[in-house]
Amino acid sequence: MFVFSREDLPPDPSFPADLKQLGYFINDRDQIRKISDPKQEFQFKINKNDRWNETQREAMNACIREIVSQRLRASGLVTLRLPLSSSATQPHVPILVSSNISTASRIIVVFGENVQDLGIWAYRNVSSDGIAAGSAVSFARAVLGLESDTENATSAAKKIKNHETALVLTNPGQLIWHCGSSRAMSLQTWLALPRLSAVDPPDTMSDRNKIPRNETWHGHICHVFETLLNPQGRFVRKDAKIDIIGLADGGLGAIRYLADEWDHWRGSISAICISHPLHHAPFELDQPGAESSPSDSFPSFVSSRCRAYVLSDKQVGLPVPGSDEHVCNCYSSGEELNVECIMPAAWKDMLEWLTRMYESPELCEEQLKVQNGVGQKLENGVGHKLNGE
């Protein structure tokens, strides 16, 4: 039997959360590249031991989060703590809202994936396509009508003061409270926290690491609806219309919540757009078969004012199979491999569709049927091939 003393154990690796010290820089295309080889992207595997690889990745991700946070603040977004009664040192989860949220007639809410950090779509896109492309930066500027990339927080706030559309970026991915640093973090960040040695297990979680009313990603989504978006509350106008973008689990949580509370939200929701839909008709929508639903029911709303974008190698926006399972038309995202990359690939198409639906409250999705990979519009039960297919 071998016995090791504490001094014999390998020290836990540590990397600075600084791009230059990590050996990287941001090039003129907004991409992160190696200083020693400007053509090389971030190198994850630097050691045979995964602990070294994971802690280095977390240091890089911390750099990216700080850059993205600065750019989003410069785009007129401010941090809001949930629960609202919490102080900076009490357990809370941060979300980002535009400064015009209380005056806007239209609010776009993004419920992200439960494994991503606030404001991040996909770290892999940040590395390959650029920081603004892989995060919510370009999306936020488009929503808030900011054309210049050189805006600062003061000028952005002035420009969006009378802008009719507000933006809310929720945070279902950072729901673990770290008492030592007084901040919320994702599970990936928690597992990368410093340890006594490289072979020690991660810290054990307890009730102290839970955030009230935001213990789970579904609870966080419910809390955002009830506290921030509630038309009877103090944050948004009573007549404000809400557009929802739900990414994977974020979309599932929004669908589940609205299915249970539709009577309260029927007059406030304009349209819903989902990436990688996870809801299913027999479960979330209580629609076991092809039975018709009342025109004012939530399943009817999903079928007429909701659409989903899925993994597909087809051109962005082309119809693909899935409507029978999800009760809404499904379209290609143009991304065929990674779920987290759907939003960077398809957000422009999503935003264009949501705007059309907002401007035309009576507009409904065409009833489509996809056969042999060809989208067809159904009219009186007869399929007609769509142009451009």
C-alpha cells in the first residue's frame, strides 16, 4: 500500500485570466489567435492531464466573459440581480437588460442554454468566427439599433432611450453561488476552481451554493417571467409585447411555463422562436394526437406564432421535418453539428421573422409539410411546392 503525504501530491495548475499572459491576442477580425502563431486558434489540449487543459480553458473563458461583458455594457445593457432584493454579496444571479426596458413597446427576451455563461452563445464560435459573432454582442447591437462598433455606454444609452425595442438576456447557465468570490457561476467554472492539489476532488456543494428562486434553470426562467416580465409588475409597460427566443433548454423552460400560465400571458406574448426544440406535443402541450385545439389555446399559438431552428446542412430558413413532433414549423439553421452554434448561424433570420410577426399581430405561420426534403405549403389539405426549394 502506497501512502502519499500532502507535499508529495502534484500542485493544482493555475493560469492567469489574461490574454497576453496566456499567449493570445485579438486580431483585426475580432478572432482570438496565438501570439506565436497568428493563424492558430485557441489550443485546448496542452497536457496529457485534463486538469491542466480544463483550468487553462477556464482562464481563457474568463477573459472572453470579461471582454463580452464590457462590450454589452457599452451597448447600453445593465446588470440586474435576481432575486431583486439581493445585495451584491448575497446569493444572486446576474442578467442583462437594456436601459429602455421600462419604456419599450416591444421586448425581446433570450432564454439561453443551461450550460453557457451570460452573453455567450458558443465559445467555439468566439474562437473561430470572432468574439462578437460567438456572443450576444452583434445580436444586441442589431436589436437595439446600434450601428457603430465603437459605441460607449453613455452614447448607447442616449440612442436607445427612445428605441421601441428592449432586450433581456437571461442567465440559466450560471446558477451556482460561490461564497468565496460572491458571484454566480456555471458548473464548468465551478469544476475549474482551485483545489488543494491536482488530484483532489472539486468542492462539495451545499444549500449555501443555491440562489433563492433560481435553484434550477427552469426556476430561473419562471422567476424572470414572474418578476421582470410580468405586465402587472413595475419593470415593463402593461401593453408591452414580448418576443421570446429560447435556446435548447431555455426554449423548453419557456414553453413549459407558458403552457401552465397561458391565461395570464396570452395578451403579452407576440411570438416565440426556438433553437433545437426539446418540447414534445404529448407532454408539454398536452396534445397527444392530431386533435384540434381552441383558437386561443397555447398549442394553437405555438402552431401559428412559433417556429424552430434545428441542426441541418440546408440553407438557413429552409423548411425541414419536425412540425409533427413540435407543433410548429421547423427550419434549417445552417448549422449541422453543434447545438450551441445554431444561434450564431440563425439569429438574423430569427430576428427578421420576429419583427414581421410583431408588426403584423394577425399574421400566422403557413402550415407546412416536408416530404422527401421538399417543403410544401398546405392549402385545403393539398401541398404546393414552395418557390426556391
